Amino acid sequence: LNRGMTTGKPTDTSLFKRVLPIEATNDRIDVTPIVGNDFQLAYFTDMGMSQESIYLASMRIAPIQCMGTGHPVTSACPEMDYFISGAEVETKDRPEDNYDERLVLLPGLSVQPVKPKYTPKFTPKPEFFVINLPWMHMKNNCEMAELLRTILDRAHRKVHYSIFPGCSMTRNSSHMALIQDYARILPEDSFYIHPSYPYQDYMEQQELGRFTMHSFPFGGGTTAVDSLIIGCPLTVPRGRHEYNRYPAAILELSLIPI
């Protein structure tokens, strides 16, 4: 099953004998291509990051349904049977407690970050202290905003927060609302909420930061790699769940001589 052409990029079908495009539009999904199927098992590389994955999993399109770590968090879907994860990336003490599905641990299974296609420009830093916050919409919340306020109150120099909510805020028409919400807690001159940029521009803006701070307990694997590529230090608390253990693991591996 293919998520569809929502990314605007050609779909790579070389690994599959047959591809059936399924795409959700305007809160509707056309499942005509899979009506009357004889699927025995449905494997979702991730669930939750696209409407299609949520709809199809909830419809139980196969007698057995399982998911992988493309979005490494439990689906909370009663129709999802198994979560396929790696023995080395889960906690040793009862990792199954973190999943609604039955957890299957395979030795050697993990993730391999893709190296960003960006060459650092080593842009001069501004005089004030910029902290990068590459937080998608769900990572921006009242608790984190209050923490940012505490940092401001304790700082001995001017601190400026550079917030990157990504295209999720633009797509949901929430950009202005997010600015207003932050302004209720933080001084208006202490933060800037960036619009959605093309990748190269996004990385250039990141280079202005002194370090990157993650919104714990959320994860941040891709943003951790982005920071390392541009030589920007980052804070990565290690959590109990797989999705918030990736950044710390990536940072540890980057410190090991190869």
C-alpha cells in the first residue's frame, strides 16, 4: 500500500511487485483499490503521521495488522495487533508497558538516520544568545512555554528563542494563534516563530542558534541530526520510550570515533 502522491514526489515502486495508491482528501478516503482483497497481513511502516495510515488501520484491512518504527510510538488503535521494534533500542525493564499492541523485539533492528543534504555555511552568530526550538505543533504546549519563561528569568544575558513549528502550523492555519499563545507567557521580543521554509533556508536559520533544545518527553531524531550537521550543541534528555531515546542515542554515536 502506498500513501499516495501527497508529497508531490514520484513514488518509488521498484521494491514492490504491485502498488495500490490510497490517498485521503478532504477527510475522505477512497479504498476502492483494495476492496475485495485477500490480504493476510498488513504491515504499516508508521501509523499516525498520515490520515491514510489512521483510516486504513482502523478499518482492519487484514486479519493481522502490525506496525514499525517509522513513527516510533504506540498507535492506541484497538485494531493494531503488533508493534515491531528492536531489542537494542527498547528499555530492558518491561518495555511492553509502553505499547497498546503486543510488542515484538527483533535483534539488530533500529533506525538509520539519513544524512542531511546540506553544507554548513558557519554563519556568524548574533550577539544575543539564540536557542533553536525545532518543535512541531504538538511539542508547543503551556508546560514548555512556562519552562522557557523560567530560563529567561534566570538568564544573565539576552536570550532569544527561535521556534520552528514547520508546515504543520501553516497547514492548520494556526501560526498566528501560536504567536498569540506564546506572547501570553513570553515577552514578545524574546521569541520568533518561523514560517515553513524550504529545507536549505531552514538549515541556514538553524545555524544562527547557539544550541538546540528538545521538547521533552517528545522525540527529535531528525532535528538532532540537523543540529549535529551544523555543529550546534543540543540538549537531549533520555526517556523511557523508544521515540524519546533516539536523540540521546544519536548523540552518543556521534561521539564515538569511527
